[in-house]
Amino acid sequence: MSTEDFPTDRPAVVTCGLPYANGDLHIGHLRGYIGADAFARALETLGQETAYVSGSDMHGTPVAVNAEQEGIDPEEFALRWHEQYQETFPKFDVDFDNYGHTHDETNTELTQEIVRTLDEEGYVYEDEILVAYDPKADDYLPDRYVEGTCPYCGAKARGDECDEGCQRHLEPGEIEDPRSVRTGNPAEYRERTHKFFRVSEFADYLTEFLDGLEGTSNARNQPRQWIEEGLQDWCLTRDMDWGIDYPGDDGAAEDVVLYVWVDAPIEYISSTKQYTERVGADEYDWEQVWTEEGEIVHVIGRDIIQHHTIFWPAMLEAADYTAPRAVAATGFITINGKGLSTSRNRAIWAREYLDEGFHPDLLRYYLTTTGGFQQDVDFSWDAFQEKVNGELVGTVGNFWYRSLLFAYRNYDGTPDTAVSDEVEARIEDAIDAFTGGVNDYSLRDVGNATTRLAQFGNEYIQRNEPWKLTDEEPDRAAQVIRDCVQLAKATAVLLSPIAPGKAQALWEQIGEDGEIADAHVEDALAAPRDSFDKPGELFAKIEDDRVAELNEKLETRIEEAASDDETEGGDGAPADGEIESDDTASEQSTNMTDTDDLEPLAEDRIGFEDFQDVDIRVGQIETAEGIDGADDLARLEVDIGFETRQVVAGIKQLHDLDELPGTQCILLANMEPAELFGVESNGMILAAGEEADLLTTHGDAALGEKIK
RNA sequence: AGCGGGAUGGGAUAGCCAGGAGAUUCCGGCGGGCUCAUAACCCGCAGAUCGGUAGUUCAAAUCUACCUCCCGCUACCA
């Protein structure tokens, strides 16, 4: 690790969080893989020796559980996803120098070697812990095989983390009221011997490590709090058989494997090693990077900061490997302002994007330059269109095309004169901005450096009006166009990390040989070829009706997923494949009407008898008071003629409780009693919508009168 | 309520971490220009208490405290 600016003379390795071999890739995943890819390419453009590696994460209970449900071997299950990922990445120009997986031989061996080192160095101890066990099925239940209640916040939680509540990582045995995910049986705890890593000993080291860590601020700040709260030792093993065996025979028993988060990050090293094995240590030396000096940059999602800033650096330090230089944690992606949800099919799937026929560079540009790296970024087809049409088509593409076309028509290529000082200086500024962006881990800055340069190009050509000069002042015209060709070349070089395909196309248009991916920033200033062929337009506008169509497809799909959810009892599986778009498109499809926000009307009709089962009465609120600790809930006493009922209602925020007593209300009287926040509720007050607009009577209905 | 992220001209965003002239860029609006270019591009304008309050400071969008509101996930949707 060093703090010297990029490029340094040490090799760098860029990684992205390992895709978990358990489902389809969507735009949220892509943000990380594309971001890391663009960052790695940008480093190379700066002249930094760089490897970009990753691999599929094959182990862990979700893979085992899902494989079991499909009745196939976990390895087969995970490999299937692994292969699909490998096919998908190139389609987005995500170009790994090596892409392995955690179950391969390299990773298995290296993981065992590293764990053995931890053990030998005295960082591992054994302890007896309680493990959930399903007595009926004679089955131990690690991690997500068990679910129950979070001991910290009381939310429903999975065995290894409180995914729906406080997001805490849970150690085995912590979860309360455990039940088996497989059988639903209540689980009991049994004593088992497991291996623990003394993470707690690394508090000081980690504090210092974080002080020097580059990347995004969230990756530095969050772990500091965890350290202050006190680090717990980390359980390295699990009672299951899908995973990597704990090294050695003495072993902590049969049926124990390493926790998936032990071998997963080690894949970063393994994958680098495989790269060296393929190209030779002369070309790229994994040992130098990982055991001597190298610039290690981890690009991850912000949900796995803990693993990369606590467990992982502690392991590296304990096993005497190089510490990461940077951890850059991306924010999440939202779709049309709402959270991406795979179970509700509110997502843009990788395959879907490709099926729509869009060039990968458009998405690459959007994802890397919209919002900061650690910011959550919203995706909408409208914003996508705006970004593409405005910046890629209008600014960059237009500048490229008008410059080159003019040059081709009048000079058969580049005019024979030197670049002007002004333009040269402007390109140098852009290179500085590009370099600064890389060093700040800001791809947006990197992208903007290019767009602004193209913007300058448009302004420059406009200001100098070469079309007026060709006859009267041929020398000046030649100068201007010479400058523009240089600017086109420079923008292509600087844009190549983000839009490698389009940059390559421009590279070819101006007659350059080889790959623009091999170009360095200095090539932005190198003289262009004397002649080139007639250029073409590299970016096409996205038309409005196309966007309308895409919006509609998305909406339709989300609705279908929602109704599937209701009718099928909510298995939550995303509808796969393409959804037929409805031809009854109306102009309203792009504008959300008010009813779009409402719950759809129920399809199923009920009989009068069903309605008879519902006993709704007129009541009057006698008293109303807030419930301690609850935000919206109020405890009400409601007089319904026959008796006064205690009811809990979520209306506190919307109503002044002092004004409620005396108000008539409508009460569903034969609701099953329920307990909320320790308060029994004996009925349900009717109210409309999110605002909890209270229903009442407007005539002289008596208390206890039935609603019919 | 918990965790996380926000609150900047009509909309979307930058700047804040390393405080210093009332503030970026994009879209939209208005006016103008140009015609090489994909109705593209260029120029000008439109006037916003940088969420609120109180501090620190010679100086705060930028630091501190408190508050309000918004978004995501989750929750208490009876």
C-alpha cells in the first residue's frame, strides 16, 4: 500500500465484489463490475500496470439451499450461474484479466494454506458454541439454514445477519427462536466445536489501517464505529459439507467447512495467481502485488463493507499479505426513484438491457457518470435517454462526427500543420482532470473530463467557423481542423475506460492501428494519422416513443410480478424472460397518473355472505394516547354501544390525539385480537390510505350501529 | 423507530472531506447566432433566504450542535 498518486511503479490489482452464484445479474450488480472495469482501464490508461480480477462466489448456504430445492448438486448449481456470468461480462465489455471461482483448485489450496498460516501463527482457537440443530431431520443448521428473531432489534432475521432489521452480522448461536429453513421445524441448540479467528486482537492494527485507507468515505467511517463498539472474534467454520474443508486432518470434526466469507475474498488472490500462471510472472507477478508491494483496490457494494474493512484486512495482516490500498464502496441503484427489488421484478436485468439492443457503452457511461461513486444512483429510461442524447450524442458524438467529416471532406484526413498551443493546453488540462478523477476514485470526474473536452471542441469549432475560412484563410481553417482532430483523438483516449467500444470505433475511424485500450494518456497529445476514411456517426439518439415503450414494459412487468405474488402466495420469483408488451399503449404510459399509485382493484368478487362475516360498527373514540416507543401507534378506547374496546391504531402521526376523543369512527369489531407493542388491540379502526384518513359518520348513526 | 443516504435556481445534480468574493453542470424555458454536424452545435438571459435554528470564525453551502423534512431497506401497515 502506498499513498503515492497513480500511476506508481508497482503493479496494481483491481477487484470487484464476487458475483454470488445464485441468480441473474441486474443493473445493480453491473454498476460494481462496470465501475471496477472502468477504473482498471483508467489506471492502465495512466500507465499503471494493472490486473482486473474476480470470480464467482460458489459456496455458502444460499447456494446449498437453492441447489437442494432444485434437487441438484450445489457445485452443479453454482457452476451453472458461473458460466452464465462468464458469458455476460464480455457483452458489457467487462474485461477481466482473470475470472475464476471460489471452488476451483487454486482457491481451495490457497484458502487452506492461508488458514493453516493463521492457525500456525496462533490466531485461531477452538471453542464450543451452540449451533442450531434440527432434531427431527438430524441436521445442523448453519447461517441461513436457520431463521428466527434478531437478539438486538427483535426483527425476523436470518442465521447470519439481521437482513430485515438492524443489518447486524450475527454470530452462530445468537439468533433467538431458531427454526429450520428446510423443514420449518423448531431448532434446538447443540454444543459444537468451532474455529475462531482472533479478530479482536487487530483493533489497533485496523484503526491504523483505516486511517491510511483510500477509496470512498463510507468504507472508512462505518468500520471505525464497529471497532469502537468492540470487535468480536470471528467464527471461521460451519457445520455443512458444501465449502472448503478446514485444513489438516486433526480437524474440527467431520462435516465442517470454512465459512464462505473466508474463502471468498481469497479468490481475489487466487484469481490474480491464475492470471500470472497464464501470462507468466514477467508479464504480471501476483506474488509481488499480494506479498510485497502492490496497489490493491477493492470495488464493492456498500453492503459488504464490514467484510472488506475488518475481516479481510485482518486476515491479510495475520497471514502476512499486502494490505489493500483502497476500498471503494458503491451505493445502490434505484429504479424510477424506488428501491430495486428482484422479488418484485423492479429491476433492469442485464439480459434485458442487451435484448433491447442498446450498446453496452451507453449503460457504462450512465452508471459511471451519474452521481458519485458512493452515492445511490437512480436509473430511469427517461434519465438514460437524456444522458445519452444530451452528452453522448449531442456533445461527444456530434463533435467527433462534425470534426472528422469536415477533415475528411477537405483534407482527406488530418491537415498538415501542428496542433495549437491553446488546444494542447486544454487537452493537458483534461488529462489532469482525468488523472485527478482516478486518484479520487471518482469515475464521474473521469467521464466529465472527457465530456467537457468535447464540449470545448464544439465551442472551439463554432467560435472559429472553419467552414467560412476554407476559401479565404485556408491556413487558419487547416489549423482549426487540425486542432479538432486532435481533440477527437484525445477525447477517445480519455473516454476509452468508460466507453471502450465506442472509443475503439473512433480510433479506427481516425486510422489508428491497434487497440485504444493499449493507449496511454500521452497518446491524447500524439499526432493523429495523416489520412483516414469517411467517418460515420457513432451514437444514435434514443427516440421518445422508444422510451415510452421501455417504461411501459417495466411497469407491466412490475404489475405482473405483484399480481403473481398475490395469486401464487408470494414465492417472489422474478418472472423470467421477456414480457410481451401491451399494444394498447397510450400517451399516458410515460406519465404516472394518480391511479398508478393506487393499489389495483381486487379482481376477485366476493359474495354477500362473505361481507356478512365482517362486523363493522359505529363507534366513538373515548380516549387516545400514544404508545411509548412507537412512531404512529396510538392506544384508543372506543365506545361501540355494547362495550368499550381497546384498539391500537397507526394514526398518531396524522392526527392530533387530543382532538380525537369524541370523534365518531368506524370499527371492524370482529377482528382477531392482536398485541402490538405489548398493547392488546381488539378491533381495527378504518382509515384511508397512507395518510390514515379516518372514516366517520355524517348523520345520526347511533353507537354500535352496524355498517351494511 | 433502527441503519444508511440526502435536503443547493422549474426538474436532476457538483461543490462540503483539505471553510474565503451569493455557487457547477445537465435538462427544460426565453432570446439570439451559426449552418460543418444526428431539429445538432454556439452565445446570452432567466434572478435562487445553498432545508431550519443556534454556534465556531475576520470569513460557512462548506466546521459544530440541535431541529424539520425527504428517500431506500426494515419495522408497529389491525
